[in-house]
Amino acid sequence: MTTRDPIHLGEPGGEPILMLHPFLCSQAVWQTVAEQLADTGRYEVLAPTMVGHHGGPKAPSWFMSTSDLVEDVERRMDELGWETAHVVGNSLGGWVAFELERRGRARSVTAIAPAGGWSQHSPTKYETVLKFLAGGPVLALARLVGPRILGLPFARRIATLAVSGPADGPSHPDLVTLIEDATHCTAYFQLLVKTLRLPGLLKLADVAVPTQLVLCEKDRVFPTPRGNRYLIDNLPPDTTVVRLEGLGHIPMLEAPGRVTELIADFVGSIAGRERQVPPAG
């Protein structure tokens, strides 16, 4: 598997924004949002493909842990000289974002429909794994047929159910990319086994940076309320909660401008407060 260069756009020295993709996807889901943020002239944006995903580094072992994903992202931050960044993560990327915060690498966290919102034996965890396992035969067929599968009856709607709210969902080119990424995710089984073996996000009440939790009304992977109750109950009370009406699990493919706006507004407000704080002494 060829490793692709990450998306890296914007002004060096601008507010650093790190964007992390969902399970089975790649950095490609962030392309439009990354470009829109970079075009403001205020941000330096990095969106890598994580370990075990199409175009990302190979998984170090069959028994993966969350730290395998986190440590690779930290390495990429170190290469840019980023001690910290505003971390934005969707689904699996949201889980990794919170783990980066635990390691002191986040200035803020924007978690969009984040995974990991469960305890060791939560029904939500097992429901999530079963959903992805149920999609295994479809992924196998898509791997065999390729993007032509979208021409089969009802195939487009089946493909969009997990990622979008409305039936039209993402554009055809975005769907083709999603299929290519999902069918070439080398860590498909490893990451599902990891999810079964390990607890989800722990010590959420200890999150110490400004946090924005973004919930999607038409999310079929983590449906409201049961799919995000754990997060609502355990995150600090000052967490900003945003609800995106009519959008599904990967909202930046349906409404990139809306996602860009909520990221820019949140990061901009934090950066503005930091500039207003007088230097010590």
C-alpha cells in the first residue's frame, strides 16, 4: 500500500488545525473543508491519513490499540514543529482527538460524531461493531466490483446510509473515493477487534481544553440519543454542544461550508481570547 502525503495547506505560523478522518475513510473527506479554512489566510491545516487506512502507514501489528493511531499523528505533528494544535476529529478521528488531548497535544477539541462514547461493556459499543461487521459482505462485493457497484439498483442509497442524511448524500466523486478508501482499509478487522477488546473514552470529565461536541441529527452510526448519551453525561459541563440538523455521520461531505464555519468560529473565538490575555508579569 502506497503512503500518500497528507493534506497540508495554509499559512505557516497560522493557527494550527489538525483534522482526523473516520474509520474506513481517509484524509480525502477533509479536502474541501481544509481548502476553505486555508483560504481564510488565518490557519495552517494538516489532515493526514491514519494508520491502517487507505494511503496511511501500515498497522504495526494485528493487535492494534488506540495508541498506534495517536502516536503516528503525534509524529506528524512533531515533523511540523507543532507542540499543540486545534484538533478536529470525525468518528474514529474524534476518539483520537480526545486521546491527543489527554497527552497534552490539543489546544481545543472539535469532536464531530465521535467514536469511543461507551464504557467497557456498553451496548452502544457492541451495536457499533455489529453494524460494521454487517457491512462486511457489501465491502467485499464493492472490492470485487469497484465503483461500478454504484450503478446497481439501490446501491447508491445503501452506500449513503451510513454517511449521510438525505438520500442524495455526497457527490458521485466523493462516493467513489469513499468506496476506494473503505475497500482498501487494511486495518478493518484489527480496528474492530481493538474496539471489542478495549474500553472507549475514559476520564472525559478531565478534558481541560475548550471542547465542541458536534452531533448530527441523521447520524445512523451513533444515533441520538443513545449513540452519544455517554459523551453528554461525562464531558465537562462547559462543553459546547452543536446539533447539525438533517446531516449524517460525515457532515463535511454534505455541508462542507457549514462544517468549515463551525470550526473557524470555534477556533477563532479561542485564539481571540488567548490574544486578549495580558502576558504574565
